Amino acid sequence: MAAKSVGAGILLSRLAGLVRVMLFAQYFGQRTEAADAFSQAFRIPNLLQNLFGEGALSGSFIPVHAALRAKGEHDAAAQMARTFFAILTLSISALVLIGVLAAPFMVTVIAPGFGGPKRELTIQLVRILFPGAGLLVASAWCLGVLNSHGKFLLSYTAPVAWNAAMIATILYFGDKHGVEWLAVDLAWGSVAGSFLQFAVQAPLAFSLSRHPGRAALTAPVRQAIRNFAPILVSRGAVQITGYIDAMIASLLPTGAVAALSNAQILYTLPVSLFGISVSAAELPALSGEAANADGFAALRRRIDDGLRRLAFFVVPSAIAFAALGDVIAAALLERGRFDASDSVYVWGILAGSSIGLLATTMARLYSVAHYALGDAKSPLRFAVVRLVAVTTLGYVAAIVLPPKLGIAAGWGAAALTASAGVAGWIEFALLRASLNRRVGETGVPAAHMTRLWIAGLAGAAVAWSVKLALPPLDPMIRGALVLPLFGAAFLGAALLLRIDVPGLRRRR
């Protein structure tokens, strides 16, 4: 039930996000300097949110808070939550100030290929966006409190408010002036949306963390702080891989950064919708079991069940990106300044990303299992290995190989996501081996995984045949015909192959 609530919240927020991306593509296109500048500027302060909010805070705060609640120490849990918020607020305020002042340096690091007006616009946007990122970190604290109390739907629906503010900004200012000024307006809209996302969660989060005492550095608070640093570095290494991709993409022709950003929004959808929903829902439960359990059998069952659910949804997602990425990109983005050649470009990047999609999603659950067991160091080591692999393979695949093979430089962006997928499989293998040594064998049986891939390929074959047979149509109409057919064909093949469908009870 918890995973369904998380999934429903993420689905709503992601649908709102897709509307935002569609409007962005319509008004900015993909080969404008403003599109590149906003896409890259958005990444820089967003790192603050990803590191402190969705990464280190969840991995360090929730296990300790959930364990206290599992033991019935509710006042101690509430005091720990309020103290952690005070420390977090002071830290983030300082980092936001540093980010605003150091924007030119950070743009030089993250976008070395930018120069002239594009660089100046990127710096301006970074300075506007940084305070919003700080508000999103505070929002992530609310998410941690709400999740520990089983209030999943509100916390994962809250980003709808942020997306709504940006959508309203684009619609209001879109036709009033050029794309450079629209980028500035949209940055301010993002800050307003960040405040709204925090505001819709804060009243309930503060109510749930009310306690009779004062903020104090109790043992649970110190434990969460000790866990924070290694998890920060671990999740940071994972997040930085995306920034390394963007940095390398900035060396490619104009449009590569925006195309990579568009593709990432699409291929992170199954990671967020399924990977985060399962791992976020399981973290409090796994943490409570780790605190009270006398063995690992229940832990293994939870992990295996989560992996099966992930595989059922992510395998067909990866196949769809590889086989039907042009249909997906065109249906969602092809309008206004975004044309058919842009859809094909995004398809190439999506196809590259499909290589590591399953590994990235499953690795998230394995990382959560490590955190629940109080092990933050192993995921850190493996994330560093992934970071090194992404940097090395990404530069070679995107910058060195294309000219040697006679491939247009822009297609280095597709090679970039493919190489990141290889690095993702390396990290997944290390995480799985580490956890299996500690708790026993976990994973999806090879026979089950083989049937899933067969069902996915069968669905792709049916959808591809229809795609080729269709006459020229509006991209949205073509997508409405081809993509549901793929899903129906996959589901039918899964039932024929006797694959358990999550949420559907098979008759005995």
C-alpha cells in the first residue's frame, strides 16, 4: 500500500512535470542558446537538492527516525526531527549564499563549453535558482517526517505545486518577449514553486514532529549526522554522474545539453515512478525490521519482492525507449520550435540510456537496504567506482570516438548515456554482491527475467509493426495509437508466459 501511495504521488508530479517539459520544448525549442543555458543552470543548484534532500537526508534521517518510532520512542523521534531541521536550515542557508556568490566559478566547471552571452545568462539563472533549491531541501525534510509516519501521498504529490508554478510562468510570459527573458522569468517561477512545495507539506510535518522538549544533540541526532557524511558523498557520487554527463555535453554542439536534459526527464520517469516508489516505501519498513529482527529472512523476502516489482515495469520501459523512443519524444515534445529532427536526436539519447535503466533502478533498492542495515560506507565505495567509470567511459565515448568513427559530434550525447549505463551495471553488481554476502542470496531468478525480456520484445515487435504501417500522422495521435498497443501486447505476453503481474491476483 505504501508503494502505491508513493507511486501515485510520483505519477501525479511527473505528469505535471511532463506538461512543464512539453511547454518548455514548445517555447524554447532544443537548439537555442536559452534552452541550453536554462537546462544547465537548472542542474547546478539542483545538485544541492539532490544531495541534501533526496539523497543524504533520506538515507541518514529516515532510518534513525523510523527506528525510534518502531521502538515506541515517539517524543525522542520528534525531538530528533526538529533538531535535525534546525541544523539543516543553518547549513543550507550558508550553502545557498556560497552558491549565489560562486555562480561564475560553478558555471565554468559544469559548462566549460559555454561562452559569451550563453555563459552570462547561465550565471544569472544560477543565482536566481539557488534560493529555490534551498527551499526544496527543506521540503525534503518534510518528506522524511511524513514518510516515517506513513504519510506518503502528500509528500510525493507536493512537487505538483512546483511544476504548476513553472507552467503558469511559461503560459503567462511565453508570448510577451524573447526566450532569453523567458528563461529569467521561468527561473523566478521555479523559486516561487519551491516555496509552494515546502508550504503544502510544512504544517503537517511540524505538527507530527511536535514535542515537549527543546532541540538537543541527542544520541539519535548524532547518529544521523554521522551517517550523513558518507551517504552525502555516496549519493553525491551518483548525482554527480549526471553533472559529468552535462559537463561533457557542453563540449558538444549547441542543442546537446538541452537534448540530454529532455531525454533525462523521460528516462528518469521509470526510475522515479518505480525505483523511488519502491525504495522510499521500503526504507522505513526495512529500517524498523533491521532494528528489531532476529534474522534476515524477512529482509530478503522484502528485497526480492521489490526487485520483482521493479523488473516488471522497468524492463518494458527500457525496451520502449530503445525501440520506440522517437514516438515517445515526438508525442510529448514535438511542437512549436521543437521539430522531428529533435525527436530523433532525443531518441538516440534515450536508446543509450536504456542500457543501464534496469541496473540504476535496482541499485537504488540495494543502496536503501544497505542504509537500513546501518551500512553507509559500502554504497559510498561503489558509487565512487561508478563515478570514475562514468567520467572515463563518457569522455572517450562522447568526445574521442565519434570523430574517429566519422560520426557527427552531436551524437556523442547518445554514446554518453550508453557509457553511463555500463557504469550503472558495474555499481549494481557491486551492491548486490555486498548485500548478498551479508544477508544471503537475493535477486530476480534468471528464468523470470528471461520471460520478462521475451514479453517486452514481443510487445515492441507488435508496436513497431503498427508504427511502420501507419500513414503520416500528428505525433500525439501516432503516440496514442502505438504506445498503448505496446503496453497491451507486453501485458498479454506476460500473462501467456505466466509472469506474475503486480496488483493482479492470478486465479489458481
